[in-house]
Amino acid sequence: MLSSASGSLLDDEELVLTLQSSKLTANEVSSQLEVSEQTEKKIDAAREGYRPCAYRASLLYFLLSDLARVDPMYQFSLDAYVVLFNISLDKANKSDDLQDRLRNLNDYHTFFVYRSTCRALFEEHKLLFSFQICAKIMQGYKKMNQQEYDFFLRGGQVFDKSQQPANPCADWISETAWDHISELDKLPNFRNIMSSFESSARDWREWYRHAEPETSAARLPGEWENRCSEMQRLIIVRCLRPDRIVFATTSFIVNNLGAKFTEPPVLDLSSVLADSIATSPLIFVLTPGVDPTNQLLQLAETQGVTFNTIALGQGQAPHALRLIDNGVKEGHWVLLANCHLMMSWLGELDKLIETLHTRSPHPSFRLWLSSSPHPKFPIGILQRGIKMTTEPPKGLKANMTRLMNNMSESKFEACGKPAKYKKLLYAMCWFHSVLVDRRKFGNLGWNIPYDFNDSDFEVSELCLRLYLDEYEETPWDALKYLVAEINYGGRVTDDLDRRLMNVYMAQFFCDDTLNVPSQKLSSLSNYVVPEEGPLSSFREVCVGLPQNDRPEAFGQHPNADIASQIAAGTTMLEVIVSLQPRTADGTGLSPEDKVYALAEDLLGLVPEPVDIYAKAGEGDGSALHTVLIQELQRYNALLGTIRLSLAALRKGIKGLVVMTSELDAVFQKLLLGLVPPAWLSAYPSLKPLASWSRDLIQRWQQLLDWCDKGVPKVFWLAGFTYPTGFLTALMQTSARNNSVSIDALGWEFPIIASDEDEINSKPKEGAYIKGLYLEGAGWNPEGACLCEPEPMELIYHMPIIHFKPVEAKKSKGKGTYPCPLYLYPLRTGSRERPSFMLMIELKAGAVEAEAWVKRGTALLLALAE
């Protein structure tokens, strides 16, 4: 208007009015801007007040995203997490006081995430998740010393023992535990803890022997009781009593987060259904022996919904799509079972689920999926869906009760010989439950963990009923063979596992089971075969069984529980370590700095390869000299590989060469204190890096001593990359000396009572062997026989054994136990290198050999520590 105005501006009334209006508008805008700036500041202040809540929420989300590295089925999307957070905002207790509101929000959301996530986790990972939540929260509040936390996770490793003080309590503190303690002494808050074991040895031993050392009832010696925080106490338990790691961790969570974080909710399908919507799939992550179909069928009946199921497999895709289309329109439920068997089609299913919302499905429609864990399962399906893990019941009572509850009255009364049938049926239920639950003992349970399921039991029960009706006399041999060798034995691929199964079968299926009143099924009085009666009485017996199973119920020693607890605690810590970010630790050293220094130390420790023929000479052409040459060649190649990779790794860290995937794999393993896979090509091992490197040097030294000093008087069998080759050479030497066929020779294993330094000469036949370990039994040196182990003594060092080639015997001596010898604790070994070597005859002592079979008693050349 100003540009088009003519004449005097003051005479233009319209222009003056417009300018006045513009001025008023400008003033209003200016005042509104001031108000908005003030409002923005208030909003920012209010938002900043909720920052602790945002921090907690982000912490929990990244914990969830890390779980995918634990199991590929643990996938959680940000969208789904935002929904959880919004629910927490709505349901957390309201308060006008900001601090109360924040506390209510954080408490509610933390537990809500824990409760919602637990239904998607396997049992073994629920405590791990709780501890991760607890640790991260405490770190956020600066309540946890990072250096001490790292030590709790990783422990201490000693590469060079020459500077390590002597163990003052070697009779009860293991070498590994003393390594932990000597490294722990270097932390500021644990100064002089090593010397306290010398000055307060009796008090430390008393604490060590306590049944629950993690509790306040077990007082630490001297000043350490008042000096140690809860985390520091946890570290001491980790060092000396690894079997109590899980219990100590649980106690730590209870004291810092609350007991509810150690009590995961039981899976309730009704509540899961209430949380679900028609466009999101509901996914069962299966474990062997579990089928959720019946549970879903019952739930569908209570909801009044049509339930359709199809087991996926080749050619089933069109049928599955038809069921889904009908379900979307009609509001039916559809279960696609065993999705892992059709991985190639799941990509199409993923796209279908992604577009479900565009088809406006019936509100009652639900798509249920079941699958075993699979690394290639579509992430999109997992992130959109509600995941639930299903696991079989654990414990003898739970399995016995389930089997008896599944038995119908008509089937229970169908056999023509009810007195025999009912007792043997109960014995078979016990047999099945023992086989299933032995897995918890790890290597002492089964060499290979088998997935026995209800179909094995049902077929065996049918055989039992048919054979009892068919024959007047109980056909024991036929029943034992059908059940132990065919129905259950068809799954068993290890000969020694088959031996164990036959021992159980012979104990439970015998005349005593039928003729002896209340025949005991184990050494414990709680477990007996009930007398004949109705099905309800048998079910009552199962309900009355002890809730907690003692190892003796399986024929095991109480130490077997300790071994399984150590394995559970160690596995949990290893998983948590694998989840730790690659950042500087409590000492301020970056991962690159730590690995570079470690590589430098290892290069100083690992010997250089030697000129084999200059060192070993031409030799006499004997089988033993051939073994020496072959061993030197293998170790030379290993030492060369180690030194080459360490040198390249140091250059890679400095940026002088490209960090290849192989070098990165070495870096990751060294950072975790583990042995890189490329270094395990010569011989298998489960040892951590420090003890493995010391073990390597001792192996190499044995070969050098053989070259320099001649054939050793006593051999360390574990020092060979191929111990079976050495034993074959001994056999060949004996066969040549005695002019007999090698096939005509066997082994005898006399126990040598003398120490190594008391042996002055080599044996005429075979060799003296040292360094074997006995697992699953104790050793009586006076009687040279197996005996009950002392409490908490899991491994016994065997005396020197004479491996003596003799003319093969057709029958084994009475009162002996054929004890398997394994290369290392993983008794299955690998496809390339089986762990089993040979059977060694040991005197069984005061019990029958079958007792040691049930104990899983074995000899090992090497340990995992």
C-alpha cells in the first residue's frame, strides 16, 4: 500500500488504519513470542526433569537389543519397546512430586520390561538378564567399581608363574583359584588378601567349607568381613567357590533390585492373549520334548474360537496360506507348527504378516507360530510378534507326575497281568524321568545330551503291555532290549551312554521290582515302587515325591550337583562377558592397548620353532622316535602359527597392516582371555588362554627333554598332540620285541605307588604314565581302587600308571570297572577328533562297577582350567 500511495500519506485514512492495525498485530506477535519462549523454557525444564526416566528407558532398550547376541530368537523392535514405555507411563502410580513420579515410573517400567521379556527367554537366561539390569542400573548411579566388576566377570589369569607367590593352602585351594586370588591382590581394595591366606588359613578354610558362603552367616576372616562391599564379597565367592556364583548373583540381585527380579512369572497364555492384537503373530520358541498344541486347543475352547493347525513341511505352504486367509475373514486361530522346517517360505510369511493390517483382519483372528531356535528365522516376524519360550518340566517329581497324569484309566487297567504291569509301568516312568533329567549333570550325566520325549515312553509302554499279555513268564531280556536298545537306545549314539542306559534298565526291570515290597529305585528311601492299586494311588505317590532332587536319586554323588552349578555359573559369566562393549575398562586401558600388551607378553613366552633333525637326530628308526619327530613337526607348525599371528596382530593394532577377519578373530579371543580357534588345530583344549599357554610350554619342554636327555622314564601322556599314536608306538615296540602280532596284544594298567622322582628306570614293556585326572570318583591309594570322593573334591590326581602291553585277555577280572579315558572334559570331542581313547581297568573298590557307571566316572588327560 505504501508503494502505491499518492499524495500525502497522512490524508490516506485507509493506509493510516492499516498501519495502526499492523502495529497492533506486531506487538501481539512480539508478546506471544515472549510467552512462547517462556513456555519453551518451562517445557525444557519439565523435560529435563524426566531425563533420569529417559536414561533408564534407553538403558533397558539396549539391554534388550544385546540379547540377540545370546540367542538369535531374542529380537526386540524399538516400536514394540515404545509401546511398553507408553503403557508404563499410563499405569505407573501418579504423583505431583516429580521425584516420586520419576521413582514410580522407573520402578514400574523396569519390572514391566523384565516381566514382559522373561516370557521370551529360556530359563538359563532369565537370571542373566536380571543381573544385567541390576549391574547397568548400579553403574549408572556410580555404585559399582568398573574394575572390580570386570574382575568378577573375567577372573584373573597368570601367564608367568615364576613371579607368583606359592599357594599356602594348596591342599584345598586349586591352582585356578590361587591364580584368581593372586591377580585379585593387585586391585586397590584387595591389597594383602594373598597374605591373609597365610595368616588366617584356618578361618579361610572354614569360610570355604561353609554350605552357603555367599550369605551373611558365613563370616569372612578378620578385617575382610567389614571391609568388603557386596560386590567385593561376590568376587571372593567367584574366586574360591565358583559353584555358588549363581546363588551369590541371585542374592546380589535381591539385595539391590528386589526379590521379584529373581522370580520370573509363569507363562500364562490367557494373559499373553490379552496383550495380543490380530496383526501381530504369537511365537512359541520350542525346546525338545515340548508341544504347545494341546494348551492352545484348550485355550481356544475356553474362548469359543475355531482352532486350526498345520505342521509345516514340504508342500504345505498353499494349505497354510488358505488357513490364514480363512482365519483373517472368519476370526479363527491358526497355528503354523515347526516353522524351522520351512525356512525358505518364511520370507513370504514375513511379507504377509507385514501387510496384515491392510486386510483389516477379524478382531478374533490370531496367528500362532512354533519354531525351534534358528539363526535364519526372519527378524521381522520376531520383532513384530510376541515371543514365548516353552520348556519341559524339570525334576523327577514333575516328570513322574506328568507321565502318570497323561495315563488314562482305561489304558492303566488294560493289561491282563495288572500286578506286574503297574509296578513295571511305574519303574518305566522312573527310568524315563531319570534319563531326561540326567542332562543337568553335564559330562557326568551323558556324553551326548539326548532329547528323549514322550513318544519313546508311549511306545515302550505299549511293548510292555503287549509282551506281558503275550507271555506267561516275564520276558526280561526281550523287554530290556526293546526298551533300552531300540525305543530309547535308537537315539543313543555313544557306546558308553548305551552302557549307562543298560545299567539303569537292569536295575529297574528285574524280579526284585515285582517281588520285593516297596523295592527301592535308588539309595534314597523316598523313591520306591508302590504296591498295586488304582491309578489315583500311583498319582498320589508321584505328588508325594521330594520337590528337590538329590543327586543320589540318579546314582550320583552330591559332588555332581557342584559340578553342574560350576558349569551354570561359568556359562553365565562367559555370556555376560561376550555382551560387554569394547570400551576402556576401569584401569583406563582401551581394548587395543590391552591386547597389544598381551600379544607382546605372549611373544616373549611362546618358544620359537627348532630345527627338528638337528635337535632330535636321525634316530634308530623305532616307533617311539617316529612319534617324537611327528610331535616336533606338529608343535613347530603350531608355534610358527602363534608367533606369526601375534606379530601380525600387533602391526594391525598399530595400523601398519590391514586387520583381516582372521586377525580380528584372534583379537576378540585374546580380549576375552580365550584361545583363538586357529591355535587349537594341533590338539583340542577347553583351557583359558593363560593356563593354555603355560600348558603349551610344558608340552614343548617334554619334547625338548626327550631330545636332550633320551627317552623319559615317565611320560606325560597329555603332552602329545596325538596320545593314541604314542600308545600305538608302545604296542608296536612290544610286538616287535616279543615277535607277536600287534593284534594279539592288549593292555594292563598296574598302579605304581612310587612318586616320579623315586623311579630310576624305564619299564621293560610299555611306559609309565603320569598326569591323569579322575572325575566322578575318589581314589584310595592304600587299596589302589576307586572310592567315595571327599565333599567338594571334583577331580583327583591319579598316581603313575604303568601302561603295559600284554597278551590280550578274553575276560575281564571281577571287581574291576572299565573306566574310559578321554582327551579332555568334552567327552564327545569333535567329528575330527573324538575325545575317547581307550578303557582302563580300575579296581571298583567296595561297590559294584555299575555304581561307577551311574556316576559317569572317567579319566581325563587334561582339565578345562
